[in-house]
Amino acid sequence: MAFAMELQHILEQKVKEAVQTIFEVDLPSVEFQPTRKDFEGDITVVVFPMLRWVKGNPVQIGTQIGEYLQENVPEISKFNVVKGFLNLAVADGFYLNFFNTILNMEHFGYQSPNTKDAIMVEYSSPNTNKPLHLGHIRNNLLGYSVAEILKAAGHKVYKTQIINDRGIHICKSMLAWQRFGNGETPESSGLKSDHLVGKYYVEFDKAYKAEITQLVSEGKEKAIAEKEAPILVNAQEMLRRWESGDDEVVTLWKKMNGWVYEGFDITYKNLGVDFDTLYYESDTYLLGRDVVKAGLEKGVFFKKEDGSVWIDLTDEGLDEKIVLRSDGTAVYMTQDIGTAIQRVTDFPDINGMVYTVGNEQDYHFKVLFLILRKLGFSWAEKLYHLSYGMVDLPSGKMKSREGTVVDADDLIQNMEDTAAEISQELGKLDGYSDDEKKKLYRTIGLGALKYYILKVDPKKRILFNPEESVDFQGNTGPFIQYTYARIQSILRKANLSEIPSALDPKLDVHPKEKELLKQLQLFPGKVQEAADNYSPALIANYTYDLVKEFNSFYQQVSILGETDKAKRQFRILLSKKVGEVIRDAFRLLGVDVPQRM
């Protein structure tokens, strides 16, 4: 229910009508902006662009239009003109009307579900040779949140991931476990199962480096030693055996991947993300070859003298890209072409896909999307790469081969511990049981982590500071959660059963109430904007602005202490609705809100 947009539409027609009536000119468009805080008004008409069609002094033009609007638009109570800006004050009745309409509306700002195109959102997509790490956390949080935002904007959404469960990386872990593991299992080691597999990926790298050093000391050039190190050659041989279906290798592969999946499931649950469907590279790596052969016949691709197949994208400002090797085997691009087509086969209602992948793959997705369009798939026009920057810690970059990665599990626990430490220092938890405290620490810690990452535009690189994220002041998750809990405290003290289901539209509206109502009006448009831009940051920062506005209202206007019954009831209901919007906005970010803090 976008009241603000409805009013703007009315005003646009009336401004055009005013210009036609007063100046006998057809105005093609009208530019609006929110009124600046230091001027009186709610919405501003920018007069300067009109000077192309209406000649004269902008202040005089604005004044004449303002007089016409005040006389002919009941929603406009008064106006003022500052230079070329016509500031319009909207009548209190308009805002009360809006509030009465949304008062009992569940999930105000959300569109009716499944009324728009179905979209598949891919995120996470990890390798099965190590646990999830901090980079995966940003990927998962972005993908999950974008999926939830698209749902709130009315789209049917399928959440998916493609698990990279084959290739040399998993063979390295498998080979190291065979050589150095002595039959170690998650049960015997006490390690979380995906951490156990990651341990042997690190062990492989140690052995590999030792062999390179040995070969170099024997006179080999380093580049040759890196290719001829026996442990790498053995891993490559293991991959060939896997591809040929060798029972022993496939059995080991299934066992170790099974360990990883068990570990991933625990991490996903702790992080609060989920998937509707899964794809595995071991099932999809052969897809796409037939599509390439068909495209070759249509002239989309061309074959070089060595038999390899390419596409020429130089006319598009890109370069030539290989899609089949000379021996007929696929490259990653071939697999991605085939997987995209397979997804539409599996879910025929899909009319768009979002790929949540780091910005190092920007070029890959430009090429992929262009190839699919050239192959003639209509849905290829609605493919989007949700590209994001790296996440760094104050301690520096992460390297999984060297075991210096920040594991997602460790970070989640660290956030919970940090939240516990800060909460205990603030001394706000009197009367809480140990279980209630632990649940609250998890809610605050995860909320801090998710909000800190999601409030930043996806394309920007992040320096993640755990302690800074758990601050109870400023633009942080805990600050917003605390405001929500404060609202719940107000509602517990209020007698909601005595409050009417609608308000008197002639009630006087305090300026702080009006600012809060104006902020609430923006929510539906912000959900749609976030969906259009695939940007949870827009929701996060909207919520912070709403909370700042509420806290200003809370500090300057009495709520439960108001003696006028109608005003007290309005302020309680306004607080309640603000709380609901905070809850629903945070739900789109995958963040929980506590009833008490």
C-alpha cells in the first residue's frame, strides 16, 4: 500500500493541471523530492526543471502553483517557496487515514506472494574439501536475504546451491586422509565432520610444499617441481580414477563428502539459511556439451584447427572464449551453460536467476549470460550476477590451503561470546535464566554479524570488526534489536485490549508522530527498490532510519504518560506498528528480534 506514491501521483497530475491552467503550458513531467529537514513541509516540487517550458521567476512560479494546489488538493494544508523549491505540507488527516489503513495489516509492505515471475536464487555453492568460512558467510547472508526480499516483493522464489563436490580439490583431501589419517573419523577425533576434511586439505598442502622443496634441492626448477611433486601427480591420478568410476575412489569420495554435508547442515542451521533444492557438480559437469554442439551447427560457436570449440564475443567488447576442449571435455563455462538450462527444465516457471558469486567472477558471468542470450533463451534476459566484495578481518586476508581461514562456525561462536561479554558488562539481564541468556546471546551475536555485513552495499569490500558490530549504539544490529525490545516493553505495560481498531482522522498529529508516519510510508517502496536492485543494504539502512526516528519520537513525546486518552492510544498503536515493521524488515535480512533485552 504505497500511500506516498499515490499522493505523489495525485500531486503530479495537479501540478500539470496548475501549469496548464495558469501558464497554458503542457508540462511533460514533475520532479519531486523529500522536503529538507530545515524547511517546513513533507514533499517538495522542484521548480527549476519547469523553466524549460515556463518562463519567469522560479519563486513566483512556485508560489502560483502552491496557491493552486492548496485550493484544489485537500491533502495539501499549506506551502512555502524557497528559491526554486515548492515545499508542500500534507494535512494530518492524510497520514491518519494511511495509518488507519495499515493498522491491522499483517506484514505491511509485503506484496501478495507468488504474484510475480518465479526467480531462482543461487548462493553458498561451496567446495567439499573444507568448512565454510567468513567469505561464505557473506555469500549466504546476501543470497538468503535477496531471496527473502524478492519473495516480499511478490516473486515466487527457489533457493538453490550447486555443491562443488568433484575435482582436484576434493581429491587432495581424500589422498591426504588416505596417507596420514590412520582411519580417523569425526567420532574418533571429536572434530566437526567438515573440519576433519578441511584438516586433511591443509595436510595435503604441507606435504606438497615439502615435496617441492625436496625436488628443488635436488636441482629441479621450481615450476617443474610444482607440476611433478609425487603427491600432486597421485591426486591427479585419483581424479582420473573417480571419473572412470573406480569403486574404491568413489566409495571414499562418498564417505568424505558425507562428512562435509553433515557439517555444512549444522553451519547452515546455525546461520539460519536454507535451500529449496540442491545441485551437485558431480551430476552437472557433463551438461552443456550437447548444447554447445547444437550451437556449433547454428553458428553461435566456431571450431578451431585443433578441434576445440569457441565463441567470438569481440563484437561485444569481450574476447574469444573456449567452451569445449580439443578432446571434447567441458570447461566450467560449458557446465554453467548446461546447469542453467537444466534448472529451467526442472522448474519451467523460472523466468530469471540470481547468481550470488564473488566479484572475481564478474567476467565469467558476463560471458555466460551473453552466450545464453545468443543461444536464444528468453529467460537469459533476466539473469543477474549478485557480485560482492571480499570480507577482511583486522588480522588480514584468509588462505584456506594454509589453514588460516576464519571458519564460519568459529566466527558464529565468537559473535555469541562477544554478545555475552558486552551484555554482561551492561548489566541488563537481571531475572534471565541461563537458557534465556544463551538464546539472547545467540540472537544478538548473529544479529550483529548479519546486520554488519548486510548494511554494506554488496559490491563494496568489507573490513569486518566483530567487537564494533556488537555495539549497542549507532548503525548496528543490537541497537535496532534493543529498540524493538523497548517497544515490546511499552506494549506489555499498555492495555492493548482497550485500544480501538481505528483512530479519529481529526486527531492532532505531533510533528514527531508525523515524521514517524512518513518513514513508515516508505517501507513498501523500499522493499520493491531492494528487490529491483538485489540489495539488502537498502532494507538494513531503512530500518536504521526508522529506528532513529522512533527513538527521537520516544525521547520527545510521552507515550504511556500521555493524559489525553486518544493521543495515548495513537502513540501506543504507532509504536506497535513501528515494531512490526522493524520485525518484518529484519526478517528480510534473516535477523531475529528479541522480546526483551
